[in-house]
Amino acid sequence: MGEPARQLDTIDTGRVYTAVDAADYAARFAGVSAQEMLRELLTGELKGRIAAVSSFGAESAVLLHMIAEVDRDVPVVFTNTQKMFGETLAYRDELAERLGFTDLRVFRPDPRLLRLKDDKGLRWSYDPDGCCELRKVEPLRRALLPFNAWISGRKGFQASTRRAMPRFEEDDGRLKINPLSAWTKADLDAYFTEHELPRHPLEAQGYPSIGCAPCTSRVQPGEDPRAGRWRGWEKIECGIHLPEKPGEEPAF
């Protein structure tokens, strides 16, 4: 028998995924290209039950293009933290329009929580974990309610903490898919060139990893691609890629 079902913060769409399920998917698609894997999943058992989550950052166009080539009706979720670069918002609109997505879903922080927890909009400056929970994690939690699975654009080369990233993970009862986990920067650059995809305008200005404006700085040659994120803090992830512990209360 599988693991017992947990009480989930989600609409019951008929399936709770476990770590065993994730391992089974990993074995099933071992050696299969990202494109073929997405084609089989998006037109097969996950059709209508999966969303893509995108930051519309420096490398997001690659995965979004792959998804659009299979099904432009796949919902694409973007969390607007209300601290984004204007360039990111413009790039989001340009790329979504160019790729022809029909269901771009923008989620924002709960204004009631902002009034209670970040009324001056400065929480990023003294509690970046709490700010991310408030402005990104909580909105994404709401955005994923209707779905059994979601697609992430993370890559293993982006940071030392991501090098062992699997293609499939269990995430609060959902299946989380990282199609580009093993891709290199050279792989991404080649895909951009082959498909003539537009680059994020900030990439050429020294931003290989782009998050919220107050917490993203330029990266110097030789630095980790994510060195410009939360510089000066012992923080490496926004929180949406960190597993929640049972019974854990929100950080804010």
C-alpha cells in the first residue's frame, strides 16, 4: 500500500502524489528528452491537472517555449510580488504574447496580509524570508489549489544547492516537475539561438538570475549565477522550493 493521504491545502482533484510516485516517474522518463517528456505528460495523464510556474526570468523562455509547442492552453502562473523589476513585467507580457499562451494567471500578495505584516513595504530589508513568504509563497499556494502537478524551471547548475536536483519531486502532495534540471548554460544558450527567443533585458546588464528588485544585484564574473540574490544574507531560495514541514505555520 502507498503512503496514507495527508490533509492538503488544495482542492481534491483526485490524486495525492508521494515520493514513491516521483521516483517512479523519474525511472519512467530516464533518458527521455525534456521535450518528449513534456509532450507525453501534458497530452496524457496530467492534461488539465498541471500548471507551469514561471518567474519570467533570464532563462524562462526555454521551458515556456517547450510547453507552448505542446499545449498553449496550459495555465502559466506568475506571482507578482509587487516588488518586481519593470523590465520583468514587460518581458512577461511580451513572451506570453509571443508564445501564444491563453491562460496566464497573475497572483499577488493578499492586501490584508500586506497591511498587517508589511504596511511600509520594507520587510525585505530586515526579514527577507518573511517577505518572500508573504509576497511569493502564500500567493503561489493559492495559485496551485486546483492542480495536482506543477512545472518548475529550475536548473542544477544555478547554485551549489541545486546540483542534485531530481526531475520529479513530491511537493505537498503534488508532483513537481523540473524538466531542465540537468541542462547546462550552454544547452540553454543553444536553445535560445535555435528558436530565436527574446532575452530578458536585464540579463545583458549583469543579472543572470532575476528576482525582486530590492533583493537582486548584479553578478560579477566568476560568481555563482545566483550570487546576486539576497546578497549579504544567509538565504538562497525564496521559499517556494523548500519543503514544508507537517503542521508548520507560515514564516510571516
